[in-house]
Amino acid sequence: MKHLHTYGFVLAALLASGCASTSNTNSTANNTPVTDAEKLRAVATTYGNTITAADLSKHLTIIASDEYEGRNTGEKGQKMAAEYIAREFREDGLVGPVKEGNNPYYQAFELERSQWGEGYILAGGKKFMMLQDFFVLGSSPYQTEQAADVVFAGYGIDDAKYSDYANVDVTGKLVVVLAGEPKGSNGNYLISGTTKTSDWGNDYRTKRNAATKRGAKGVLVVTGNTNDEFNTMTQRYKSYASRPSLGLKSTGTQENAAVMFVSPVAGAALLGTTPEKLIAYNSEVTKAGKPVAAAFTAPKDVKVMTARVTTPVPTENVLGFVEGSDKKDEVIVVTAHYDHVGIEEDAPGDDKIFNGANDDGSGTVAVIELAEAFAQAKKAGHGPRRSVLFMAVTAEEKGLLGSEYYANNPIFPLANTVANINIDMIGRMDFDYEKQNDSNYIYVIGADKLSSELHQINEEANQKHVNLKLDYKYNDENDPNRFYYRSDHYNFAKHNIPIIFYFNGVHADYHKASDSVDKILFDSAEKVARLAFYTTWELANRDNRIVVDSNKK
């Protein structure tokens, strides 16, 4: 982006606000910031127009080049990208707001790379092996071999209509439960009273939460009726659990009960019975139509070990700050994730570098451009009334970890955070729009879920300045892709902060080495980046903070 001379900005303000604004013009020339919302709206295009396809291309050609090695979290390319973004923020005049550490533009922290080591369960003289007979989901307190008291709690349900925990003390124990939920003799589920399952059968975390609330140390979910079924149902976990994973650094405390999926053979051994008798419990409950006390006697020699080997991975969010004027304590946060997945040696073909030009190089360079536009506006006396934090977040591809770390350790209070504008993939057409050869669109997700005003602001900004087709297909709470939960804005939404997510949809090169700069539609990216700018501009300069008046999923 080209730097504009201050004289040009002042002249634009004069032309936009009219000859009667003499006193305001004088104050602008004297570097007194404009705080009149209408006057700031009048000059918005002066700065919005500085966001250009050419500048987006210039930045993206660098950070999505092979030299940056796919920007994998904690590795060389991610560090290079962080340096590039921080340098752009600094040269454009943004302030680094981080007080700790050596670089005020870096919110530095450590992630943990971890991998399962030795793991087994000893029960009834038999040894059951981790990644074969059982799988751990999440963390586990059994880093060393420990004796365990085992108790059976039916399906692990603790509901007003049906509870397996009546008269069962699970404090500090391993709780063995069956997967799914019980049916009555009429074929309907006992919880819902219909043929539809509830969260007790759909989401293992519901059972984990119930066990945690009751004080259990771990919950073992018996999965499948036979070992063959168990192996089929857990095949994807075997592949996943065998690989190293990256997560936020452990606090050393176990907030929830450990969760393990166990085979029927292992589950039965833990209860001193046979797989056939354990699975027969289903029929007993169906016949009774209520929880049934089981006559299982767990062996006294149960021992568990699930060792996890960890190594630290330093990384950083990159922050640039434009301080506001009369409402500077309120903050708008503009985000994009600058990490991607790096080099994958087992990828098909000769190209092993996943450049992530669209995902999310396109959003990252948009944030750089928005930051420069706001910084130049401030230099000309048209700085935002509310402060704006521009943040390129790390480790999104590893589970939204960079934004989660910020939300848990905010540089500015979350209570003062007005909204999050998140830009993730804005330079391509998805499968549906590619068929129509129509790039003049963007999917808008989440804008109305917490604030009706944010939705309306974005609509009006689009109508006035950009004229994209705003597609709300993926804003549907029944969207099977669940995109609302899959990018960094969600870590703000969880804290009741209104968000808006700009997204072009999935294309053939998504998460492939072929997601390269030469395929980016920079004219389209320019329009989306400008829409994000105008929405942010309005949020920053309007008289009243947007309301939080919705509670949609």
C-alpha cells in the first residue's frame, strides 16, 4: 500500500465535510482528532480505497512463497511470517501493545507438542494396550502407573428423567459406562421419549461432564458390542492418536475426568465379567424401562498408565494497535490466522510445501492492509474513536490455539472488547460459485448471533461501498460443516463478544500444496477486505457501542 501525504487527507476531509466545517478543519490540521461520527463516515472511502489488489498481492507473494515453508506453527516459516507482519505494523506506525517480553508486537507463549508414550490397563491378570484395546481422548492423570478403583455406572447418564448415579459413589474412581443411551420396550429412547437420541448418546463430553461433576477421576466408555465393532468404530482415533499433537501448555491440573474409549473385552475385564454379560445389560434396562443395578464385581488389582511425552513449542500472536480518541478504552479486534500446515513429506506429487495462500494468507494480508489504512487515517487526524487491535494469530490450524490463548490472556480486557472481525480465506471461489464463475460474493457467518446491530452495519457497509453478494448459507445453526465453530472468532464469541466471519468457502485446493498465490483472485479479495474495513470503521466510530441482543447458536 502506498503512503499518502497528510495534506491529501486534509483536503479530502474538506471536500467531504463542506466549507462550513472551518473550525473542524483547523483542529484536524492541528492534529486534534475528529470525533464527529458523520464527519468520519464522510472520509471513510479515502482510506478504504487505499486497500488494493496490488498491495494484497505484494504481501501475499512474500508470505505464501516457498521460502516461508508453509508457516507451520513453531517452525521457521511461521517465525519469518511473524517478523514480516510485525515489521509492516511497525513501519506503518502501529504501536506494539504487549508490555511483557522483548518485542512489543509479539504476544509470545508456549504450546506443547505431545505424543502418547507407554500406556496400558492391568485388570484381572490381563494387560490391555493403549492404541489397541483403548484410546484416550484429551489429557489423562495417569502419567505413571497407578492403582485404580473401578465402578460401573450404566450408561453414565445423570438426568432428571434417568440417572445411573443414584446410590453410586464414583469419587476418585474410574467409571465404566456403556456407549449410547437406553431404549424402552417400545423402541423409543428413554431420555427423549422418541426415536431421536439426546446429547447423552450423541456427545461423549456430556457423560464426561457428568462424571466430572460426580468427582470421578476417569470415565471409560465401552464402545461396540464386539471387539471387531470396537476396531471399526475407533479406526479414526487410532490414526489420530498415533500422531503428535499440539495444544496449549498444560497447567498440570486435570479439570475434567479423563475419557477413554475401551473395547468390550477390556471393559468386561475391568468389571470382572464377560463381554456378553456386560452387553446384556442393555436388554435388562430395556425390559425394566429404568436404570438397573448390575451385579458386577470389579477386580482389586486394576492399574492404569497412560504416559504422555511433551516438548515445548514457542510461538506468537502478532499485534498492532491503533489507539482511539474519545472512546479509546473500547476496542475492536481484527483477526486472521497467519499459520498454515507447513511441509508434508508424504503428500502426493513433487510439491510438499503447503503454502496456504488462501488459507489464510489472504486474510493475513487483508489485516495488514486494514491496519495500514487505519494508521494512515490516524496520522491525518481521522483516527478511530474506539481503539482497534489488529492481530495475526498463530496455531489456528492446530485447534484455534492462538486466539484461545489471547482470549484467556487478553492484552485488553474482554469486557471492553466491542467486536471481533475475523477474516479467514477470502481469495478464491468455492465449488458452488466456481460452477457459476461468480466471484462477487462472500459467506458471512455469525454477525447476527450475538448482535443484530453488527449484522445491519455489515449489510449497510456492503450496500454503500462494495456490493458483494452476502451469502448466509453457512450461518444456519444446522450447517453440518459447523464453520461458525471452526475459526478464531469463536474464541471471542464464547465470551459473548459479537463477531463477524468472512469466508469464501471450500475449494479443490483447500489444505493442499496447490493452494498457491497464482490462483488467488485479488480483485475479489480487495472487495472483501474493503468490506471488512468499512464494517470496522463504522464499529470504531459510531456514537454508541453495538448492543449484545441475540443469543443464537
